[in-house]
Amino acid sequence: MENQSFSEMIQGKAPILVNFSAEWCGPCKMMKPILEELKKEMGDRVKIIKVDVDKNPEAARSFKISGVPTLMLFRNGKQEWRQSGVVPADHLKRILTEAF
């Protein structure tokens, strides 16, 4: 993924949840079913993007990602929320519902 295309993606009016993760990360693997459940419930109202910090070090550096998983919510190109670690589905859903 290029930084330019990432920058373009986070400009949308719809909320975009970015999951900064790594293949070797145990807690990142725990987030996968949580995010899949969230996508099922929220449908097209939210876009979820996974960014592998090992394959995209520039993106990780530019957002000062020091630990994975780190979730960030963007809307209109602005960061509205950020949290590191495993985030329960109900908490994520509440954050996203408030973003509408």
C-alpha cells in the first residue's frame, strides 16, 4: 500500500477504522474475529482497513505506531479516536456509532 493511496482512503466522510497489526502478533490475531463481527453488524457504514506494520513501515512511522494492534478511527482525514491493544466488539461498535 502506498502512503498516498492510504491518505486518499482516510479522506472520506464515512468512518474508516484502521487496524495497524503484524502477522506475528498474538493480540492482533484476537482482533480479527472481533473486526469481522463488527463488519457484519455495521456493513457499509464503516470501512475497515488492515495495515501490516512490517510491510508498511512508512505508514506505521507517520502515525507513530509503537505497539500492535493499534486501532485508529478516521473521518474526513482527521483522526477521531485511537487505542492500542485488543478492543472488545461492543466498545468498538459504540465508538463507531458515535462517529455517525
